[in-house]
Amino acid sequence: MIYRLTYLSDEYKVKGYLTLPYGTYMETDALEKYIQQYFKRNDLYVEEIACPLHQPTQAIQENVYPAFVYCRGGIGRVGSVRMTWLERFAQHGQVVFAPCYRGAEGGEGRDQFGGDDVQDVLSGLDWLTSLPFVDEQRVAIMGFSRGSVDAAQAAVRWQQKERHMRALIVWGGVANLAQTYEERIDLRRMLKRVIGGSTGKYPERYEARSPSALAKDIPCPVLIIHGQQDEQVDPSHGQLMIRRLQELGQPYDVQWYEDYGHHMPEDVHKQAIARMFAWIEQVK
């Protein structure tokens, strides 16, 4: 079951997706009522957008499940949340939440590429872990591509709130945003617009958003997934993150795909997801 929902982040109404583990269900009205009561607002809505071919038979409230937060890549309509990915994640027994980030899919506010939009992830984590069927001690967060910028910050700030993050996954992820500015000439105009200027003008803003700079404060094991043939986020980002974690003595693991790029063929992607969740399950 996949639901598209509206929730609050700061003063903004933003969008996100909630996916229940395969075979489970929750009535849309019940989920909507829960979110409205949590935020004390009656203008937050939930719609069911996808249901498995086989009707779910188990009410989600009958058990407690781990949660997985998927921070999408791109900005705006580029790199939006992928429904097929949500389905694949949920087949591994997870309650999956994916924030769209402010300004996307009808949400209010403006995406700052790892600025105030990180609050959209944290606000989502707040209400997600308040759900009675979510185990707040078994929450992992994954950032794909640009999403690593939001996921790494969210993991650090979640720990600062004295909350537990089980694992951080950086998949094809940006490790150094200033490096991205230099490498991706096609993104420079957008980066200057959302961040407020170039790397020369505001180096500290690019640094503050970079997972490699945050590595010392990441409170959980990190899994780096990257394709050697990646032309959108150069493999050197993954290598930089590995070196930084090694220098700090931080726990990490690597799943490197020599023959693949930023996106993988369907069968390989499914196998990569299975490997990722197998790694999460062995994290203490």
C-alpha cells in the first residue's frame, strides 16, 4: 500500500509518501486522522495511490516494523520519488517513508538542496516514529544522489535530539557539494540559486551540506553504495566518503558496482536493494 500525504514541516505543508510492508494495510481515513491529530491540523490529507494486485490481509497495527527513510535525489520534478523503488523497499518488511522536499509535488516552500529542507526529513521522522506500528529503535535512512546531503544531516541532527538512528546509506551519493559544483557545470546555476551563491562566495554553506564534512558526527554505521561507471555523481565522491570514515575510525561498509552507473538495470537494482537490507539487518 502506497499513500501520498501532506504533513507539516516548519510552517509549510509539504508532501511525502508512506509505503506499508507487502501484505499489510491501514485504512486511509485512519492514517489521515492520525496525521491530523499529530499535527493538530485538519487540512492535512492522505490519498491511496497504489495497492498490490493481491489484496493485503494483515492490518499494519497488528505488528511492529522497522522503518526506512528514502531521501530522493534531484530537485523539483527532476529525480522525484520513484514509485517502483518504494514498492521494492516495502517488499523487505519495512515501513517506508519518502519526503518530497518542500516546493515539490505541490508542497509549500522552497527546496534549498540540503538547507532548511532537511527539516522536511526530520519532521517526517518525528511523526513516522510516533506511529504505533513503527519500531523507533530500528530506523535506517538512505540518501540517493543529492539525497545523501539531506540524509547525512538528518542522521546527525536526529542524534542531537537524542533519538536513535540505526544506519545511514549513501547510494550514488554526493559527498562534497563544492566538488559537485566544480564537476557539474550544468548544475551551477541551480546551485547558486538555491544556496545563495557560488562556492567562492559561500564556501561554508557548501561545506555544511557535505556528508564528508559531517562524517565525524554521523552517529551510526554507514553503507556506501556506488557504481564505478557513474557519470552523474563521480565515483570519487564514494571514495572520498570511504577515506573520511577510515580516517575517523567510523564504522562503515562498501557495496561497489564496477559495471554500473548512477542507475542500474531492474534485476541488478533489486539485488542491490536486497544486499542493502541484508546489511541493515546485521547492524547492531
